[in-house]
Amino acid sequence: MSAPIIRVEELTVSLNTDDHQRNIIDSISFDMFPKEIMGLVGESGSGKTMTALSIMQLLPKTIKICGGSIWYEDKDLLKMTSREIRTIRGNKIAMIFQNPRMALNPLMRVGDQIARAVCLHCEVSSEKSKSMAVELMSQVGIPDAESRARSYPHQLSGGMAQRVLIAMMLACKPKLLIADEPTTGLDVTIQAQIFKLIKEIQSEIGVAVLLITHDFGVVSEVCDRVGVMYAGQIMEISSVIDVFTNPKHPYTQRLLKSILRVDRKSDLDTNKALSPISAVFDSPGCRFASQCDCVRPECLWERPKIYTDSPGHSVYCFNYSRDNK
Amino acid sequence: MSNFFNFILRRFLLTIIAVFGVIILVFLLTRLLPNNPAALRAGPLADAELIKQYEREMGLDKPLIVQFGTYTGQLMRGDLGDSWRTSQPVREELGIRIPATLELALSAFIIALFFGVPLGIIAAFYSDSWIDQIVRVFATLGASLALFWLALVGVYIFYYLLHWAAAPVGRLTIGINEPPEITGLFLIDSLLAGDIETFKDAFNHLWLPACTLAFIVSAPIIKISRSSMKDVLNADYIRTAKAIGVPPTKLLFKDGLLNAFIPILTMLGIVFGYLMGGNLIVEQVFAWPGIGQYAWKALSTNDFNAVQSFVLLIAVVYVSLNFIIDLIYALINPQIRLE
Ligand SMILES: Nc1ncnc2c1ncn2[C@@H]1O[C@H](COP(=O)(O)OP(=O)(O)OP(=O)(O)O)[C@@H](O)[C@H]1O
Ligand SMILES: [Mg+2]
């Protein structure tokens, strides 16, 4: 396998409130390789969005990165000045969000918004950038791109708006595209189209995609690899096939089971029971320990070391690392 | 585009209706004042016969509806009636005073605008930092200091102690001639006439009352700029702009300001209306020959026509400001322009 384009190393992100500090992301590490689609799944509040925003350096003011590094081409993004970061954002690393219609400036024509993204990173005239914007729009499957470019966001459907955003983010052919639940709030049929588009674009321009989602169905269809997060920790990273056929971590196993059940529309509560309560964020050990069926004493005070089941399949769980010694 | 014209037309008709409503309201309100203006005009020694005669002359013996008909008829012809106090046409008396108030209001407005909006924006951008704290203290001062007190302190410091400002008696020093009237605004007229001496003198008289007013009205401008900018900076499209690497100044003054401008604009309209109609206190302290002083005298002597005309004038100012704001709003916001 080639060298990773992004290396996240022991990234720790904390939310400081008046009385105490909580690590909403607790020392996570993962690599992303060129041209792959990696999924990031986990329940609400597990820190997927914060992971993505850390890479982009777009965290809300109250939330700070307090440890680790994020390597992009031998440079640590976390050590860059804000000016240096701006040359990366939208250029080498781009991100699309949920609620695409809200993510576009309501007072600017969508074509101009795309053209602006082009202008920011490439030395082109404004006419050229406008025609490039139209080109990009037809590339992401917007019919009648020329006239659509003159629309305002409120005139577009959610699906169209997301395509516009994708076009905007692809303007400079980034190396990594982060998609944070890009289809939340869209119709099911539109959702499928957007994922199809992301996949097409990934193979066409060879961008790596970090896809954040709740939906294991999407993971199985779109992703090559997947990382499973719980309460700010990564529990397991593996290929998509392994995660379904050979899930190692007790949390992954529970999650898959509960999702299968939810599919049969019986018991939604299993899912709720799993969602992290705030106390686990202060635990020094595995944050899933209090819910885990196979919990060991050391799980409560020590972080599990990485256990590699097979190349590319890592689990953070004492049940494996100790057995294997 | 035709939607845009529809919108303007609708707004314009509403504006006309509003003006008409104001006319009715003002008419009724002044008739509800407790004193009989005919009696006042006749003086304390007059007998009933004289009062009756005055009432007939002033048309006060007719039914309200007839009085109203006469009144609106006059209005249509641009006739605001005569002041019962001075026996001069109200239109002329107001006409002389409007430029004075307008010059003061415009200057204060421009100062407050160019001061308040950027301050509010910067405070929003650096929210909760020391810059923000200072700006907020400043705005709170402006909101809580009494205009009267501030004006007097201003005169004391800048005229009496420092001599930076001219004596607070009117728009020009006695002996300096008014510039030939073009706009009625002395600063502009004196420049147009190339008369630097008059310009300097007018400026020396103007800046202190203008700054006093500006200080007071910049408070709401700062507050609304800060809060609407803060909202905008949290919006998703600002995050998108950051995600493509838009630099902060552009982010703030292009993406941000345009979107935050709509609530700010509404506040600017209110502030300007207030400056036109509400700066009586400053006009009093600085002996500024504007419409505020005139209205005060008219009100204290039950000078119907003058009071009516003043209230009407201010109401028309407010209503037209609202119309203009709606226009700008539609120009900025495509959702209104195109739907
Ligand atoms: N703006 C914020 N201010 C403070 N805390 C926040 C903020 N946004 C998120 N958090 C906290 O950070 C933690 C991680 O949130 P994050 O949004 O990354 O979760 P997520 O996995 O993306 O969830 P979801 O699936 O709901 O999007 C949560 O505990 C959440 O309460
Ligand atoms: Mg999220």
C-alpha cells in the first residue's frame, strides 16, 4: 500500500467548560490512503464531526485541540499558521456538510460561489473561473448548468445544492474530501444519487473520501474501509468486509446487532442504551467498558493497546491484546 | 424582474395608505387636546363673543368631518395652514428649519454609522475577547447616559475648557453670513460656494452636537451589528466559506456584512427617524434652529397647525424610510426579489 495522505496521530480534542475539561476526542489515530473511501461511523455524539473539523481546523471556538498531530505530506496541520492552513483548505482538503442548502450563501449566485473557490487557489481570470464553475457543475451532474449557475441557493433543491457544494469543493481537485453526513435531510432516492456521485468522482479524479455516516448500509455500498467510534475513541478500524463478517470489538458487534434489529423495526431502545453518557468521557480506560459484556478489570483504568488482527484490521480491546501476548 | 416591480408597487401603495392613516390619526389627536385653541388665541381677557368669532374664523365650529375635509384639501395643495402663534405659514416656518435639523441628523447618522457598524462587527468577530468587552462597555454607556447631561458636559469640556468647539448658539457665529442656499446644509453649501471661512465656522458649530447625538445613537447600532454579525458568523455558509479558504477580512466584510446588513438596516431606519424627530434636547442645549425647538414651542402653546404639521412630517419621514429600507432589502435579498 502507498504512503498515507493523512495521518492522524493521537489526536486529542477537548471541550473546556467553566468547571472542567472533557476530552470529546481521546487520543485517536488513523491513516487515510490516496483514492480510498473510508467510512467513519458511530452514534450521535461520538465525535465524528469533531474529528473532521479537527482536520479542517474549523473547530468551534469553545473546542480546542490539546494533543497529537495530523500529518499531511510531511507537514503537521496542527502546527501551521492560519495563513498556511488556508492554502490547504478547499485546495488540498475539502469538506462538505449536512444541510447543503444552509451551507450556501443565500445572497450569492451559486455559480459565483463555485467560481470564487476556483479563484482562491488557482491563478485564473474571473471569466475563466466562471466558465470553470459551469464546467464543474455539469461534471457533478447538474443539468442545464449554464443557467443553473445564475440561480440563488433558495431556488435549488437540497440534492442540487449538495451537488453545487461538491462542485465547489472539487474546484481545485483536492487530495481528500471529507463528507459529513452529506445526505442528511435529503430524499432517499436523492441520497443514493449523491453517494453514487461521490463514488464516481472518487474514481474519476482520484480523491480520497472520509465519509461520516450513521448508516451501515451506505458503508457497505460505498466504503473501502471503516472506522468505528464510540464516545471520542476509535474502537476498531478494518476493511468493510471484515467489519461485517468478522467484527472484533464488542462495541462493533453490539452496534451491528442493534442495527440489524432496527432494520426489522423491533427494538430501537438497544441503540439508545448504547449511546454514551457523559460520565464515560472522564474514564481513563476504554469508554465502552461500563456497557461492555466482556469487560475486564483493566478496561476501567487503562486504555487498550492496538491489536492487529490482520493487516489493516485494528482493534482497541484488551480481550484481544492480552490473549494474544 | 417583474416580481421586483410588483413588490415595489405593493410596498408603495402600502406606504401611501400608511401616510393617509397618519393624517387621520394626527388630525384626531390634535383635536383631542384638552385646550380650546380659539380661547387661547383670544387671550385670557377675551369674552365669549370673541372666542366664538375666532372659532368661526378657524373653522372650529364646523363638524369634525368637515374640518377634516378642509384640512386634507389644504394638504393636497401643500398648504399646512398658518401658525396661530406667529400667524406665519407653517410650511415656510418648517421649511427654514428643516435643513438645520437635517444637517445635524445626517452628520450624527453618518458618524454613528461609520463608527457603530464596524465596531459591532469587530466585537462580533472577536466576541468575548477584551475588544468585545470594551465595545460593549461603550455601547452600554451610550445607551444609559442621559442625552441632556452628555450635551452639557460636552459643552463644558469642549467649549468652555478646551475651546475646541464654537459657542453653543446656533449654526454660525453672529456676523458670518449664511452661504447661498443650494442644499440648505451649510457644510455643503459653503464648500460649493468656495467659502472656507464659513465652512470652518459651520463645522465648529456642528461637530459637537453631532458627536453627542452620534454617541447616543451608536449604542443600538453597535448592539444590532454585533448580534446579527454573531448570528451570521455561526451560519453554515460561513463555515463553507472558511472550508474553501476564504481569508478572514473577506469573510467578515463580504459574506458576513451583506447577510448581517438586513437587521442592521432596519435599525438604521429607526435611528435616522429618531434623529430627525427626537433631537429636541440637543437643539435646545445648542440653540440649534431646527424643527425640534419649533415643535416644542408649538406644543406648549397649543399651536394646532404647527404641531399637526410637525407630527405629520416626522411620520412621513418614518414611513418613507421604511419604504426605502424595503427597497434596499429587496435589492440585497434575492429571495424577495425573485419569488
Ligand atoms: N459546538 C459545540 N460546542 C460544544 N460541544 C459540542 C459542540 N458540538 C459538539 N459538541 C460535543 O462534542 C461531542 C462530539 O460531537 P460530534 O458533533 O463530533 O458528534 P458526531 O459523532 O458528529 O454526532 P452526530 O452523529 O450527531 O453528528 C459531543 O459530546 C457533543 O456534545
Ligand atoms: Mg456530526
